[in-house]
Amino acid sequence: MLGAIRVHTEPGRMILTYRHRGEGEDWKDASYFVDLDWTDCNLGGKRPWFLCPVRGCGRRVAILYSGGIFACRRCYRLTYPCQREVDYNRLARRANKLRDKLDWEPGCLNGPGGKPKGMHWRTFDRLTAQHDAFVQCAVATVEARHPASIPILSQLVG
């Protein structure tokens, strides 16, 4: 889909005027009104927000998505990648994030590494304990869902 958009402002709202077309189609002109809301900032000033123009929504959002109409991510039922993850993958991803902080090889079944140079022992111990907890929860979840994997995972994790 190709398109172009122009933005005009009025007090309390924006007018989006745009042209769009799909492949092999003629250009279509459209005009869309989006109301604005303002909130006070902690250090002064005001911050603008879009109000989702979908009937019945009206959520205050920072981003509107286009796909025929302009709407918030809830109206389009958009999710972040981590929201589509299986719970044991989410736990493994969090463990890998800690492995990155600890300068360890990625992959929660690769075993622990050493303490990074310059890191305090207290920080190292805390991150290692968090990592181990994530790994144990991930393994327990996989074992609960796939009982045939119990002997294999138990040997790998130790």
C-alpha cells in the first residue's frame, strides 16, 4: 500500500488528510479527525495524547496505527512479541538477559560462567541467583508440559 499524509491542527484536535492506494488501484482521498487530550508534566508544561477515534474506545494513546482507519493497538489487537511467547520461553529469555549482563555465553543450558571483571560480588551473587531461579522455573514448566523430557533436562541443568 502506498500513501501520503498531511496533518492540520485545530484547537483540541488534528485533521489527517491522506491519499492511499493498493497495488493496481486508483488513489483514494480521505480525511480523518483525531481528538487530542493534554496532561500536565511533572516538571512543567503539557504533553499531548491522541484519543483513539474508534467508536467506543477513546483511549488516550501516544501512537495511532494505520490500516484503513487510525486506531490504537488494542483496537487493532496488536501485541508485543513477548506477549505471544510461551511462558517457559519468556523465562529463558529473561535468563539470557541476565547471562548477557554477566558476560556469559547465551543459552540457559550452557552452564554458568565466571564473575565479570569490575562487578561487585554482591551484584554477581544476586544476578546469578535470579538467573538460576529463571532457569529452574523454565525447566520445571517444560518438564510439566513434556514429561518425556524430565531425565534429559534434569541431567543438563544438574
